[in-house]
Amino acid sequence: MNSRRHLVLRSKKTGKVASRTDQNMIALRLKAIQLTASGRGGGIVSLLLPGSERDKKALEKASLRYEVVEVRMRSNQERQRVRSEIEENDFLIEALEDLYLKSINQIPHKILLRDFAKWICTEMANHKSDACQLVFSVCPALPDRQKPSWWEKQIAQRRKNLKLRREKTAS
């Protein structure tokens, strides 16, 4: 396991990553059991093995429900790159606004940012929607599960940047 990857618990039933608060420790302890069973235990790994019967039963129960999987960690640079792509891409936000206005069948005097962000998230959940395909064509690295608050922040930051650009060109 290298520094750009970490262990998570994935549900055997659904395939989704667990959201337990103690997920990291359970994943490490289950991995320690696997390593010991395969003959590669000992040293620090042996410190992670369950000591009490209660711990053994809890880990046994967890191993029936979850599998330990090594996944790539999201880097901060990747997140920053995605944010800057969204902020700097005037076409994307304008195109999403056009799609939003068509979907609500009216032209409001002012688009409510909260409603617009919620609409983007519901469209992103449907991978076949025009909005989702547009976003992924412009920014393929964009994670598909963003919260409305994330979009609100990106759009607000874009507005701020546009205002600063206008002020610079005016002076």
C-alpha cells in the first residue's frame, strides 16, 4: 500500500463504501487479520489483531458484511483543478443556465442560486441527462456526487471573478 492509496470498507451486498465513523480502524484490523492468515503478519501488524473475544466477534461480523479494498486518495491538487475549471469556464455555467431555464419553462427575473444548484445536482444524478453530459464533456474529472452547496460556492466564486475582471478592464 503506497501513500496515495488507503483502505476502505466496501459492502459485499451493495458494493458501496461504508460510511462508518470507525471505518479506518476496522479496515486496518481486518487487513491485519488477512495478512496474518496469509503468513505475512507479525511486528506492527500483530498489534492490530483483536485482543478480546468481543473484538473478535465484532471484526468477524464486519468481515461478513464488508470487504477491505484499497482505493486511490483524492488529491487536493485534483480538487483545486476541478474548481478552477468550473470557475473559469464561462460556457459551462451559461449553458447550464440555459438548460435550467428550459426545464422550468419560464424566464425568471433572477435565478435563485439555491434552486439552480439543486437542479444541477438532480441532473448530475441522471447520467443520461443533457446537463450531466455537458458537465462531463467540459470537465471529465468532476466527481459526480457534488452537493448543492458545492455548486453554489463555485458559481458564487465565478461571479466574484467576473466582477473583478470587469473592474480591471474598466480601470
